[in-house]
Amino acid sequence: MATLPVEYLRTTRLFREKAGDVEIISFEVPTHKYFSRGEVPYLATALDVDLRKLENMISDMKYGRVAVEKLWAYRLDGDMIRESKKVLLPDLASNPVDGEVEEYEDFKVLKIHVGSLRELVRIYVRQRPSFKEVVVYRRPPHPALVRYVAYL
């Protein structure tokens, strides 16, 4: 009996949310293992990889070729045991975004500004001996952390 391969790249729901006086469009991030299509631009920017190439790498994971692994996504204002709130990240394609990069000795920080909200999202990229560690931090409202490991 044959089984269908698992699709790791999925389309998730979009949300309109109010952050201060700005309305932004965000997408829901799956808590682990699976990727939302909205996460790919974050990872492609952080890892300096072409967007289509990264999408293909994630899609190839159904054949056992692991390139990027999502370890977890956690909402910081929720209680992990009692309730699990949705992790939301601003959609880079639907919002006016700008950013800047700070490079340090063994890691870099990407600061993403969404509209007039300065540094709404920060992406930390650290080079390890055999992989890159990527942590995405979204500040309040709806603070969250998402952690990835990339074998590129």
C-alpha cells in the first residue's frame, strides 16, 4: 500500500491585526515541522538564498532531503500548558516593509520595519560549524519566537 508524500509547504490563513495605529496583514505560522508559504521570504532573506530555490528545497523534504528544519514556534504571551495561541508574523508581500542589517563577528541581525512600526520583527542568524541557526522574534503586540536550523 503506497502512501502519499507529506507536503511540508502549506498555505495558511491571513489575519488583519491592529498594531498601534497601523493595520497590518499577518499569516499564521504552524507550531513545528510544517512551513507556511509566508515564512519562505523570511528564511530566504536570512539565509541569502533565492526564494524559489528555498521553496524547492522545502518541497524536496518529502523525499528525505532535509535542508531547513523548523524546531518550534511559540507565542510569548500565551501559556504553553493551558492554551496555545496562534503565532502571527507580518506578511512581507502584503505590507509595506523596509529593513536594515547589522553584522557582528559570528552572527547577524536583520531588523524588519512594517509601515511605521520600527523593528517589528528581528531575525537573528548565527553560523554554527555544520548549520545555521535562525531565530525570528516578533515584538508586541502578539510577541513570538520561531526557531529554525538550516543545513546549507
